[in-house]
Amino acid sequence: MRGTQPGGTPGRLRRAIERRLLAAFIPGFLLLVPALQAQDTYPYHDDDALSSAVRELESRHGNLVQVLEVANTPGGAVVRAVRLGAGEGADDRPALLVVAGAYGPHLVGTEVALHVARSLASGYGTDSTITRLLDRTTIYLVLAANPDAAAAFFERPQRERTRNASPYDDDRDAEVDEDGPEDLDGNGLITMMRVLDPAGEWLADPENPELMRKADPVKGESGAYRVYVEGIDNDGDEAWNEDPPGGIDVNRNLPRGYEFFSEGAGLYPVEAPEARAIAQFYLEHPNIAAVYVLGPQDNLLEAWKHERERGAVGTGEDGAGRRRSRRPLTSVLEVDEPYFAEVARRFRDITGLESGPSSAPSSGDVLASAYYDMGRWAFGSRAWWIPTGDDSSDEVPEAGAEPDAAAEGAAEADETGGPQRSRPGKADKEKDPLETERRELRWLRENVPGGFVEWSEVSHPDFPDRTVEVGGFAPFARLNPPASELDSVLARQERFIVALAGLLPSVTLRDVEVESLSDGVYRIKARVANEGFLPTLSGLGELARWPRRVRVEVVTDGQEIASGQAVQLLGAIPGSGQG
């Protein structure tokens, strides 16, 4: 779909047409060069393979597995959820929801979710732990919440893409998706492009010339390059790759922390059908007690904490005795903090993962919305990252940051990530701004052939008199493990997901007393207890009243209830046997 660009001069239009023709010619010619066979290194499921795997799973384990189609994407794909639960009433039991692939380039999350579904389904009836788990609880797994974006891994040229396939006019020129990247060096990958220019802001690092960093004028540094995503100026507006194919980043389209007018966020929260389906899934499954999100946001290496000065203050009661917060909630409730800390401790013990990159900032993401919007216990992990070594305070770019340069100043902000962030601490010590990139470069060269593309000069129609080079970190290489590491990642994540599901609330009756008052009249007393670890509601869930409360009903068989309530709704019941 393309519109017309009003107000353009004939010269500009002619130039734009020439560039489009050249863009169509250059990749077709250069693709004679063999492309990097990323599939050999990263053996992931495309949408067809994922669909086939899910159908096979349901066919083999129909008594245990139900496949739900929760959304249709703008690109024609289907967002699927797998339900695992034995016997009848699976949708009425405490449930864990696993969400993978909302951040499109994070393919490893989808592999984890699919592996767990297969392993639990095959283990039911033979593994006593899994059998007890699925008899008592239900697990929902959204396998790929943004399949349109994930499909970019399997396309050529390959590029990291965070948006779904809805058309969008990023540069507001009345044309849609008209200026995306091109594979100028013909290697089948979209990386970065550096243009030699004394007016540029970037320079090649003296220690590692393969890496680019911003020049620091305070230190007397002068830039030597301009840096862009690989491609040409298709629409002739002297901006490169500013209107690529695709519209909404699903992991930025949920309500919590939503940023209006930001790149890839859409026009309003839950505009994307995929994001709307996730929100709707909570409403249709009020039995969901906890959520585990596989993606760039993390609260298991470093648990969410209550910050008194940032938390809900000025709380009080309304006329009905319900608590109300008079200011926005910007950190977890104090009553919930110990549970986040304990689950994070267990995650580290189970997986052996003690240090890693800082969480990507929250901005309309699935993890934050699960807790702050829906009141569920919510936990998140990247599942894998390039090893950080012993120091977990390394400065680490946000997931999806374009190779060789922070995304500040890059052409496609939502595709390239944002400014680098670091963990608190060591403020008095000047950090190497490329510390993380150096480590990642070393690791990829040792473990992933082709994980870094060496800079090579290309002839560029927009810069005929300047030196233009293409290269940098290969797409997906810093987000997803190679084949040699995938099995260990899947095993670690399966252990934790099984353990997390085992922490769900488990309501039971204790201390049942039957007292005879007269002929045929009895007083019955019982204590409702929670044998699971997690309370039946988070503190925020009780405050928000979104999740389901515990419903206690007295069911009679021909008897009458002389006094007392036949149905009662209970608030949060603490875990570990309390009631």
C-alpha cells in the first residue's frame, strides 16, 4: 500500500523514482553473493513449523492439551496459546500464564514455551511431579505474541524487526512504509552503515575499530562518521530508512507506561490486535494467578523493589471502606516485595544464573502490565544473554539495540533500541562506554561464526564522493543463543517454569468441625487455607480488584441453610498454609 506525496517537485519525484529503481536493482544483483546461513547457527521455528508442532502436540495429547487461537495479526499469522491441564475444570484451577515473543526478535522465548509445552505433555502420567502439577494447576503458554516481527528472522535479507505488519506512515509524508533498509553488501543481512564525514558525530573506537561510539567534545574528540541502518534514501527526503515496513511493537502497546507518540507504540494502548488479545486473555481467564514473560524486561536477576517515595502514597478509604490510592503507583506495593524477592532467589538457585544485563526499561510492555494493570504476580526473564562474566554491573544496551552504536541518532529508533543503561553503582568510576560491545564482540567471534560482520566498503548512490562501509553485529546474534547453547537454556527454563507453577496458590479446607445443636441441626466450621507459596492475590491485585477472589460456596443435597451465607468471596489468603 502506498499513497502519494503531495507538494513534491518534479525533480524530487524523479529522484525518488530513480532511487527506488536503484534499490530494486542493487539487492537483486548483489544477492549472487552467498548469504550468511543463520539457520545453521540458530535453529528456530518459523510460523509454519510452529503451527505444525502445535497441531502435533494437540493430536498426541488431546486429553491434556488444548490449542487456542487468540488473535489474527495484520500479516495474516495466528497468535496461539496452548493450555495444559488434566481432567475437567482446567479453566477454574489456579493458572500460570507464560507469554513469549511479544518482543519480536526474541525468538528464544518461543522455543522455551514450545519446549515446555512438549515436555510437560509427554511427562504427564510418567513423571510424578508433572502429573501432580497438571492435576492441580493449569498452564497457558502464548507461544509467539508477535509472529509478524519474528518472521523477519526467516526472511532475506534478515533484519531485526520489532513491529507487526500493520502499515504505518512513520515520517508523516502521506506515504506508507516507503523507506526501509536495503542489503547493500548482498550478504543477506541488514546491519549498519557508516559514512565518512567530518561533520558526523561518530568515530571508530581506537582500541576496537570495528566498534563505533559517539565523539565526546568535552574530551576534545571530533566525529568522523555518520551512522545509519544499512540502506538508501528511497523517498529522497535526506533521511535514511526512517519509514520501514511495519507498524506496532506489541511489547510497547500495553497500557502500563505507554508512551504516546513514541516510535512503534501505535496511536493508543492495545491498538494492536496481538496486544488487545493479551489483555483480553486475562479477562477471559480470571484463574490466572501468575504470569511469566520471556523477553527483554527482567525482574528475576534483580527483583522489583518497593520504593517508599515512589510508591502509592496518600492511600485512604472511600465511603464503602475500599482502599484508594491518591497518586500514581510507580513501584510494587510493600506487601508484595518479599514475594518478588523470594521468587527471584529461587530463580537464581534453580537456573544458576546470578548476573546478567539490566532489565530493558518498561514502556507498555507485557511484564509491567501483568502486575500493574492486571494485578497478577508477574515475573520476567531474557532466558539467555551473552555471558557477562563475574561483574553484573556492566553497562548493557537495551534488547534490540542496533549493532555498533547506541540507537540515539539511528534512523529507526524502535528497531534499534535506545540509549544504553547500566545498573546502579560505581558512579565515581568512569566507565568504558563500549565495555559490553567489546565483550560481545569477543564472545561472538569465538562462538558464532558470522555473528559480527566485518566492515566492507560499498558503492552508495546517495554518497557518490564519500567512503561508505557496511558491517556490525549480525541481526539476532546478541539476543538468541546459538544451537550449541539452546538445549541448556531450555532445560534451565523448564526447571524454573515447573517450579513457578508449583508456587501457585492452592486453596483447601482445614480444621473442619461439625457440632450437633439439636436433632437434625448442625453448626459447621472450617478454615480456608492456602497451601501454595504465593498468596491468592497480590497486594496490588486486591487493591485493583481485577483478579478473581476466592469463592467459597456451601453446596447442599436436600438440606437447608438455617443461618450464614451460602456463598462468600474472600480476599487475599496468604500462602504457606495460612488462612
